[in-house]
Amino acid sequence: MDTMIEKLTKEVAGAFAKAGYDEKYGKVTLSNRPDLCEFQCNGAMSAAKEYHKAPIMIANDVAENLTGSETFSEVSAVAPGFLNFKVSPAFLCAYLRAMTEDEKFGYAPSGGRKIIVDYGGPNVAKPLHIGHLRAAIIGESVKRICKYAGNEVVGDIHLGDWGLQMGLIITELKKRKPELPYFDPDFTGTYPEEAPFTISELEEIYPSASAKSKEDEAYKEEALAATHDLQSGRRGYRAIWDHIMRISVADLKKNYENLDVHFEWWKGESDVQPLIPQMVQDLKDSGLAHESEGALVVDVSEEGDAKEVPPCIILKSDGAALYATTDLATLLDRKSVFDPDQVIYVVDKRQEMHFLQVFRTARKAGIVKKDTGLDFLGFGTMNGKDGKPFKTRSGGVMRLETLIEDINTQMYTKIMENHEADPEEAKETAKIVALSAIKYGDLSNQATKDYVFDSDKFTSFEGNTGPYILYTIVRIKSILQKYVQAGQTDAQKTASPELCKLMNPEHDSDKSLMLELVRFSDVMNEAYTELAPHKICAYIYDVANAFNRFYHENKILVEEDKEKQQGWIALLLLTEKLLTTCIDLLGFSAPERM
Ligand code: ARG
């Protein structure tokens, strides 16, 4: 099914052709003067240059060819050459009816591609902090949008599980419990099954080791050596690593679960280490990698680079692999196990240069196929109200768990203030609504931009917020429930094709709501091709506003004209389904009541 814009464009392009102009000028867009019209076409302006005619003459010719069209109720050519349109109620209703009959509301993406979304990227054994929030929220939504577009998509958490933090933990553990068998090089038995630490101990061990290594050079040397030993396969250290992984991954799963974020793959940097030696050899053999100041590098600068792109470092002078090396090996691994058409990285935008170097090296070296899309979706910083990166009150790094608990509590208090509620139920509801506050607060901004995390604003039931959207959905659900109870009519049936009584809009507010709803496919196309969840947020905010206006202007439940009432109910059902689908794509859901 064509999107609304495609349908209108076809019609207007036809009119251009009929009038003897190239149909490419027939592109229709949403109106940017909603006070004057609903849709517009500025093609006559561009056509004027080709045909050496006044734009208004061309616009008039086209308008003439659209008289009597069943699509439009109003077509006007206005100086200097705009074409302004209003669509006919019958056309609008027919389109909406077709939307209700389609599983994806008329959205017909071409899909069929294989996509990996690389997001999350936490470093094992360090507690999840708010720095990880954006990757999780944006990545999960991008993944869902790509799936909805009909692609086969996997999310890979890409754990940072192979770096210095592991050596630091091993070093600190050795200081605290030197008697453990892991540190005895002559030990040949089996290591204990139980880890020598809990998750809270682990979370304390890492920062204290990290702090010590910054003050004490010898300590740092020891940690580097332990990292090296681990990476070279020392048995005892590998056993500690296994413990760290098991405990951290269980904790990470719990945390991501709370955010309704789910990864199909729990792979990490460690998984691809075995691929590195051969990859490095190939890079050398092909002549791409060369030595520079003792290191092995690949030149990736290109003519026309606006700023300098330094060589991609593959091995340091001591022979150690680096961050880029691991990302290249990961691409090799992904090609052999999944053969993706596209890999999307949702990572802090400060890593942009790193990914540029990796992408260019991967292409030069044939590590990815020629037509594999490599996309870096870099996100900005989440700031506090002071405009600086978000911190705890005491100035420390905020743990993700703490942030979520704070918003949950804030939401719970609000719900209890609003109306009497069962505390247990209110708690559950608060969790659902709080998640919408956090996620919508983030996603409604363009990902690349920094934004201010303002919990008072985000948790408000009014304005452009997650709770406002949920409130609207809950309101619709409640009207539908009352409708069913009052007349014992099955509201679902009302929306079924035969019974769908979507009526010609009579009021401005019916039509405004309808005009918002029909944008769905166009919005989905944009959100997918631009990897832009914020477009979905903007859409549902418009839909929610249009619905609430409609709701305030019409007495739906006491309407006497039953046909009209059924039409409205069908409109409500569609609105509710669209909103529910959209928030699922954003990664949250609505409660039954709130
Ligand atoms: N662990 C990395 C960090 O904390 C993020 C990983 C992003 N993904 C990737 N493929 N490099 O900076």
C-alpha cells in the first residue's frame, strides 16, 4: 500500500504530466501552513526554470487537471506558484479503512536485509552508569524499528571484557587473597566453582584497584602484566576471568531487563581475540599495514577529508592489539557467522574518529563486503540541569540503578497524589510509567544532540513527555471499555472491515486526528531510513494532541447517533493501536490504568 504522500504525489505527478510537464515536479509534502492547507506541492516553482514560464501559470495548468478529482476537496494555485491541497473526507476515510485492515497499518517496507545493531557496550565488572543509558535506549529502539521494517536484526551487546580492568581486578584480588589457588602457578587441580567475590565486592574491587593504579606506578605495571598474562592464556587468571564474567553478565542481564532492553547476542571483545593473529598477518601480506614508529598501522586518510584522519593503529610497538583491532576482528566474525548487509553502531559520538578509521580499514582490507552498510549513530551527552554531564548530588558518577529507582519513586509519589490507588498496583504502574519518562525523555531528542535530563519535566503528565503519551493511551482504553460495558457491543468488532464505520469527518477535530493518523507509513519510512526514533516521538505527540482535542470537543459515549458513534469508536481503536505500536518501537509499554 502506498503511503499517503506517495498516493498524493502520484496523483499530482499525473496532473503535471497531463498538462505537459515532467511528472518529477509533482512531489507533494505536508503543508507548512496548516492554516491554509493540508498538503502542498512546490513543483511549479522548479518547473518554471525548465519551461521558461511563470510558476503560477504552471500551477494553474496543474490545478485545472485536478478539478473533479475524488482525492481532493480543494485545490488552489496561489502566487507565486504554490499548489495547496485539502483532501476529501471520503478519500481520507477510505485510506484509514485500508489502514485498519492491514497488519502494519499500510506500512509496506521492502525489508529483507540482515542487520546487526551494536549497542550497549558496557565494560564488564564496572557498574552500569548513566553513560550506558543512551546506548541502551537508542540502540533498542533502532533495533525494533529495523525489525518492524521487515529485516532480520540482531542486537549485539559487544561487552568490553578484554581490557585492563580485568588485570586490575586480578591484581587487587591477589593483594587481598594471595592464598587463592588462582595465583599458584604450580596448581594443577580444578579451581573452585564458586567465585571468590560477589557482585557488590566486584564493584568495589574495580574502582579501588583503578584508583591505586593511578597513584602507584608499580601497581599499574603489575596490572598490565596480569592483563598480558590473562590474554596469553594463563590458566588461573582465565579461571578468575570466567568468574568475573559469570557474575557480571548475570547482573548486567538484570539491569538491562529492567530497562526492557534485550540483546540477541552476548558477545564480547574476548570472543574475537583468536581471529586477530591471522587478520594481522593478512593485513601485512596485502601490504596495507605498514610499520610506523614501531607500531603497525593502516593509512586511512583520504583526499578531501575536512580534518585529519590519523592512521588506524593495528598493533602497538609492544605487539599488543588495540580497540580498533578488536572492532575489525569483530567485523570478520560477524561476516562469517551472520553475513550482515548492514552494521549499525550506537555509541557515544566522541568515538566517531575511531569508527571512521575502523570502517575505512575494513573496506580497504575487504573485511566487509563492498555493499555492507557501516553506520555510526553517535549520540550526545546526557547533561544535568547545570548543562554539565549528569552527576549525582555529591558529584560522582550516577549508577544506572540509582537513577531508575529515583524516577520510580518520583512517579509512585505522583500517582498516589493523583488518586487513591492500591500501593502494590501503583508501584507496578509507576515502574511502567517511569520507564516511559526516561526513554521518551531521551528519544524525543535527536540522538546526536546533547540533552538535559530533567526528571521533573520528564515525569510530567502534561507536555511532550512519555507519561502524557501513556495517559492518552489509557484514556482511549478506558473509553473503549466503557463503550463495550454500556452497550455490550464488542468494540473490536466495530473495527472489523465489514463493520468499520469510519465516518466522513464533520468537525475540524475529527479530520485533524485523521490527518495525523494517516502519516504513519511516511513517518515509519523516515524513522527507518534515517535511524531516527525522535521522528516517531514527534508523530505520537502530534497524534496524542489531536486525539485529546477531539476528545474534548466530542461527547463520544453519550452520542445519540449510533452510526456516528461507531465511526468514532473505530477511530479510537485505530488511534490506540497506532500509539501502542509506536511506543513498542520506542521500547516501552502502557499500563492498564494510571
Ligand atoms: N566498550 C566501549 C566503551 O566503553 C564501547 C563499545 C562500543 N562498540 C564497539 N563495537 N566498539 O567505550
